[in-house]
Amino acid sequence: MATGESSAARNRQWLLARRPSGMVSEADFELAERPVPEIGPGEVLGRVRWLSFEPAMRGWMDDRESYVAPVELGEPMRAPGLAEVVASNDPAYAPGDVVFGMMSWSEYVSGGWSARTAGRGYRRVPTDVPREMLLGPLGSTGLTAYVGMLDVGRPEPGDTVVVSGAAGATGSVAAQIARIKGCRVVGIAGGAAKCRWLLEEARIDEAIDYKSSDVGRRLRETCPDGVDVYFENVGGSTLEAVLDNLALGARIALCGLISGYNDAEAQPGPRNLFQLIVRRASIQGLLLWDFLDRVPEAFADLRRWVTAGEIAYRVDVQEGFENIPCTFLRLFTGANEGKQLLRL
Ligand code: NAP
């Protein structure tokens, strides 16, 4: 095998050391050094260059039924990212190719990548798109925002649309798509700086700082005719406040419930779910996987809007392999300003 890497090279990895109880912490991970894998026939070796962080990864640390299998104890944390091919026994990949796909908190990843197709394998990244844009608004969070807002939320011009987690990677794109579609958009986010960004850069109509105001009261003030579409990223008391302010026939796109991801015990659901009956409203959970046929159109639209300045975005790029666990934790304190990435 001609890897171009020294045979003495080591593959540092962050392993899942224990299943967290409550808030995830750096102590839940453990640093390990293993040999850089040898690759067999048809296999590829990649050097991980970028990692993308998603709140859902917290759920992968728990041993419970979900839409993907949990990460096993002692295995490297699974994570989406970009890798550069450094050695290949597969004619479909050449050294220097940069690919996107589900990787891990490792310096190197290997395997038979051509076999991993059906939309979930490694895909070559376009060379004419900046990496930050590709992993940010054109990546899975932007694509999820697109299908969540347009296919599940189905906003009409003139609708009042509320987005929680509105300054984050998914929420900020969802909110701006609703603005582009002619809706009145209210974003809910934590802190004055994030709210200012939503008003000045994302150019939505209202921003509610849930950390310093009464969300229910502010929703009544900013949405006097009720909420037609709610793009939900947070859950908990925010969801309850929106349920109390729904318009007749409202649609809720249930994208995420981050306020509960670190609960040691699952909390009872919203106390006012009855409002769905009162308002004849619907709520639908969504996963990007179910909309893969929409990805080409979503990618093209998002790229056009971002390039034209119709969608503003921020990426929060941390550096260095050793900072992987603490970078992940930023998602749960709200320290991240935009899409959380790390460059290796
Ligand atoms: P993000 O919004 O860029 O970052 C997470 C943000 O969540 C933080 O910056 C923080 O913003 C907020 N947050 C953290 N803890 C919170 C709490 N206890 N209460 C309220 N807000 C809290 O991350 P993202 O990747 O775009 O994910 C956002 C949501 O979308 C998550 O719920 C995620 O699971 C979901 N998601 C779902 C799918 C899907 O396929 N269904 C795909 C991607 C993302 P503030 O500073 O504003 O509090």
C-alpha cells in the first residue's frame, strides 16, 4: 500500500468512554492512539480535515432506540466531516480527492467507500464551493432547514412564521427561507447579540431573546394573529409558549428538541398539547433522509440564495484535534455563533 503517510504514523481518536448521565462533559470521551489503518482491496484511506458538530450527536451517545444505532463504548464518536484521500485501492477515488460523509472523531478514516452508496456514502465535494459554505448553509443543517420549512411547514406568503434556535445553523436558514417566501418571520434565540444578528444580518422581522424576556408575552405582541408555521428546534417551555399562540390550521415542523437532549430523565411533554385540537394544528417530525430526492433542488436554491446575499450565514470554526470534545460542548451552552465546525 502506498499511503504517502509514514508507516509509523498514528491515528489519534476520541472514543466514547462512558454514556453520559445528564449534561455531556469532556470526561465522557477518552483520547486513544491506534495505528493508521492498512487498507485492503477496494478500500480507501482518508485524512480527516473538517468535522461538523450536530446536537443530535448527543443522542447517539445514549443506548436507546433512535434513527441510528448508538455509538459503542470504546469506539470513536461518529461525526460528519470532510476527508482528503491519502491512499486508495479503489479506482473511484484518487489521492487528493476531498469527500464528504459520516466519519468519526479520528485523524484517519478508512473503508470500502464505493460500497457505501444509496445516498449515504462518501461523496466527492464540489471544488468551486468554499468549505465553510459547503458544511454550513449548503450542508445537512441548511438542507434540513429547506425541506423542514418548505415541505413540512409549507408557508404561504403573508404567513406568520416562528423559528426557535433561530440564530443557529438550521434555524437561521429556515428563518431566512421563510422571509424569502414572503412571510413575516419571528426568531427566538438566546442573548442580545444573536438577536441583533437576526435583525441586522438575517433581516427577519422580530427577534425574541428567550434568556431575558417572557417568550409567551413577546409572542402575543409580535404575532397578534397567531403563528401559522412554527419551525421547532428547542422544545420545553418554548414549545409550550408557541402552542398557546397558534393560528387556526397551524403547521409545526418538528426538527429538534435540544433543550431536552441532556436531561438525565426524559421530561413530560408539553402540558398544553390540547392546543393542537383547539387550533386544528398539525405537528410533523422530520429527518433529511426522507427527502433525499429533494436535495439537488435544495442545494441549488440554497447556493443561489447564499451567493446572492439573500441568506446570511455564520460558521464558528474551532481548530485542532485536541479541541474536538470541548467544541462539541459549545452547542449545548449556546457558545457557538452559527454552524459549529472544527478544522484539523
Ligand atoms: P445550532 O442551532 O447551530 O446550535 C445549537 C443551539 O441550540 C445553540 O447555539 C443554542 O442557541 C441552542 N440551545 C442549546 N441548548 C439549549 C437549551 N437548553 N434551550 C434552548 N436552546 C438551546 O445547532 P443545529 O445543528 O442547527 O441544530 C439545531 C436543532 O436542529 C437541534 O435541535 C438539532 O437536533 C436539530 N436538527 C435536526 C435535524 C433533523 O434532521 N431533524 C437536522 C439538523 C439539526 P441559543 O444561544 O439561541 O440558545
